[in-house]
Amino acid sequence: MDETTAGTPFDDEPALPGFPLEPKPPATSPYRVLARKYRPRTFDDLIGQEAMVRTLSNAFDTGRIPQAWMLTGVRGVGKTTTARILARALNYQKADGSGAPTIHMPDLGLHCEAIMESRHVDVLEMDAASHTGIDDVRQIIDGIRYSPASARYKVYIIDEVHMLSEKAFNAFLKTLEEPPPHAKFIFATTEIRKVPVTILSRCQRFDLRRIDADKLVRHLARICAAEEVQADGEALASIARAAEGSARDSLSLMDQAIAHGAGIVTGDTVREMLGLADRSQVIDLFEAAMRGDVPTAFAALRAQYDAGADPTVILSDLATFSHVVTRLKLIPDAAKDPVLSEAERTRGLEFAKTLSVRSLSRAWQILLKGIPEVQASNRPVAAAEMVLVRLAYASDLPTPDEALRALKEGRTLEPGAAPLSRPPAPSGPSISGTMALAASQPRPEPRPDPAPSAAPALRLRRFEDVVAMAGEQREVVLKRALERDVHLVHFEEGRIEFRLIDGASRTVPNDLSRVLQSWTGQRWMVALSSEAGSATLHHQAETAEQERKAGAANHPLVQAVLAKFPGAQIVNVVDRSEKTADEMIPPPEPEGLDGPDLDGDDDV
């Protein structure tokens, strides 16, 4: 969190320690942006990095201070700021000359102000993006031999270290591994994967996390109170979402919003500034698309576009809301998230009750694939409309396995249960939504049925039928266990007894009882037995295969072939009953080659 700290107390929250409220500058003084004015000065001012602060606190308290740190994370989470605070902590010294390295710095020390303003002679900052060569690193290596001029340690802060050349990295290796006792290194990078492993192994690494949106909202609220700026919760939530976990980005957007709204920050001004769509209108668009109401969805998209919203942002907001609804469906406590608006919370809960996870997952996939299409299109509105068409007509389609099962069973391929009630269909042959796809398919004529009857219950008469049903229902783990781990003792409809091999999962009986009840609609008793039972199905299949190969090997014709071709082996034996219809038809015999059947059957 590069450029952030707390301001004054907001509501009942205490002010963050270590940061004094600055007096308002004179009118003639140049304006300092919020990202610089509220930059952290101590570890207490950092927000969202509690794990790193705890580790550093313990290291300083116990004297286990490494020679180098590697700070990584996205932009604006505090890498450079943390490096300066670390340099201040290493060189903390009170006015009377006392003090030791510590992260507890309630008062400014002798070197603190100069270090935080990046003008201390013993704390050298280098931007590796503009100093990438080995000559720049050689200057550091040559100067590291000399003791610090006034501070306790010489601290080298190298930002964007991944930009260094390969030779520059290699020049660092020996010095970084065994630096003089008065030298410390602090590296910062946004591309940790580009840093050589040889460098990473010599540093203590800290991954600075994105700041949670709710923490950013509270942080922005405190700063608005300190700046005497009026800002509503919806505006702060929009800025926190747009910042994507970066404190510096959020403060930059807040600066822009204050200027845009002339000191009053509202949700409307932030949406207008960022080109965002109204959240309530996004929810209306989501409802129309999931209901299959294409005309209403088109009208809502056009209205938001005319109001200044970017089509790509609209689809991104739709994807975000679909994720919100999915979270509310799976985790009802997610409604307590302070970042959610009241409309998102109330209407999202309503959608979560009616929409299935399948529909929400498919909507997310369609929107996620449609956003790059809109970005790359020279007609973004048209591309966004086509994405909405896909979303409206495919939101409740059956999954591929459901469609395949329906075709196998001879049922009409109908769409899945409509998640939302569709609007009345217009007069005429046109049908909106997925129903149009189903209606366009040729339907078989209904068979005459004198009286409706209940569907016959599934009958499993053999243990092999149970195993086959497990395969059809894609219970792969259970099917494998039934084939390889089960010695069947007794089987009848409604009751199964078997013995498990050593090392088999003890949950097989419960799992089998549960799926059998769901398949057949009746309760099955599955029990373990101490009797030996029959061989496993896998062993029976292997034994049968061996017998078939042994029988084939004793056939005179096969023996003649094996003798004719040394090294040949019998790979597989196919019974005539397993041949397909085409294989059963013998090929035409060449003229003049009629002769007696050698093996006694009709095979050719």
C-alpha cells in the first residue's frame, strides 16, 4: 500500500497511531495529492498487511534481522512505503542518541524525517527501471565497503528490481549473500517471477496482499472526514471496487472524485466519472437476460450506453453481479459484506433463491468469454448485444450430460427448469429464450397412451447391474471400488452383503446405500460381512480373459499361426457374439479359392 495511511477518527473507530494530522496548508502552498499526504509513516499506519507486520515485529524484537528483504505485490499496496519504513526502523535513534532497531517509533527520530522524504545520505533509493545495467550495480558494490556517514545502517532500496539485466543480477550475488554488517538491502517488484531464484534465495520474501474492499471503504471514510469532504457509502464502495485492492489507486480516484464533484462525492458523480453503469440498472439488465427477455435487455443496454457507460464495463458489472448472486446462494452470510449496496443485497438474495448454480455458472462463463470480444470489436455495442443474446438463450439450457441422457432415454430435449418466469410470448410463431431452440427441433409424434401411469421403478436384479448403474451415473470412484475391492457375499433387491479387501475405503457401504436409494427410490441395506464371499468382479474378468486366451492358444489353427510367426502373442480374443453386424458379414471369396472350412465354423 504504497501511498496510504489513515487520517482522523471516523465514527467510533480510533485514529491509526503514528500519523499526526497535518494542518491545512496555506493557500499559496502547492497542493499535495491525497496519496502523498496520507502516506504511512509507521507500521501502525499500514492497512491490510497484518501478517507482514507481525513477522517483522517478532524479527526486530528477537534481533533476527536478515540482510535483505524482497517485497512483492500489485501496484499501490505499499512496497516502496514499507521499504522506507523499514529503513527508518533500522536506523531509529532518539534525540539523545539512544535507541535500537525497532518497529515501534512513536516519535520522530534523528533520521526519520530525512528517510521518509528520501533525502538521507545513508539510505539510497535506486529505480531499476532506469538503472538496469551492471555499471549501476557496480557503483553500489563499490560504495558498500564504506561505513554509513551518520546512521546505523546503510540501506539500499531498489525498486522494480526485476528490470535489472542478467549481468547486473549476477554481480549482486556475492555481495547480497555476504554483505558487510553495516549494509541492508530492500528490493521491491511487481513481477516476482522475473527475479532469478538465486536472488530470491538470499532474501526474506514478503508478499503484500491486495487490501480488502471493506478496509478501503473505512480508510477512505476516515480521510474524507479529515479533509471535510462529504462522501456517501455508495460512492466509497464504487471507488474501492475500481481500485482493485490498491490503496494508492483508491486515493487517486478519491482525489479525482472530489474535484469532479466540487467537494461532494456521491454515487452518481463517481459513476459519471468512471463511466460505470448504475448498479440498479445492471441488476435490471441481469434480470431481463436471465429471464430471456431480449428486447428489454437490449433497451437496458442502450439506455446505459447513452448515459455514458462503456459496454465492456457493463458486461463486467454483469459478471460481477452473477458472482455476487452465486456467493449469496452458496454462502448466505456474504450478504453482510459492507461493499454490497442495498439493491445488490436484497435483489441478489431474491435471485439466489430462484436461480440454480448451473444457470449462474453458465452465465459467468458466457460473460467472461464475451468481455474480450467486446473489447476487441470495432462495434462494441453490437458485440455486447450478441453476448446478451447468448446469455438469454443459453442461460437455462441443459448440460451436455443431461442432453445425452435425455437422448438415450428417448425423451424430448427440453431446456432446464426456467430460473425466472419469462414474459408473455408475443403473438405469432416467435418464441423467446431457450424455448425457441427446443421448439425448432423436430419432435416425435406422441405415442398413444390409454391412461397415464407412474414411471416404473428402477430394478437392479444383480450386483453387476449395480456396478453398471454406477458407471452410467458417473460414480467413477464408487464403480472402481465395487469392481476391485468388494467380495460379494449375498445380493437381493434391497439388501447387499459383501466383504472389503484390506486397505479399501470403509465408506463404501454408506456411499453405496445412499446412491442406491437415490437411483431406485427405495431404501437399501448394505452391510459388511466376515464371510469370504466370491471373487471380485475385476478378478473374475481377469480369470475369464485368461481362460479365453488359453482356449484360443490350444486351437490348432492358432498354434499353426504362432509357429509360423515366432514371437507372436495373443492380444485379445473376441467371441462371435461380441462382433458387430458388419463384422458378422463375411467378405466375398475370390473366385477359384473355394475350399473346406479349416476351423469347423463359418469364419473367414
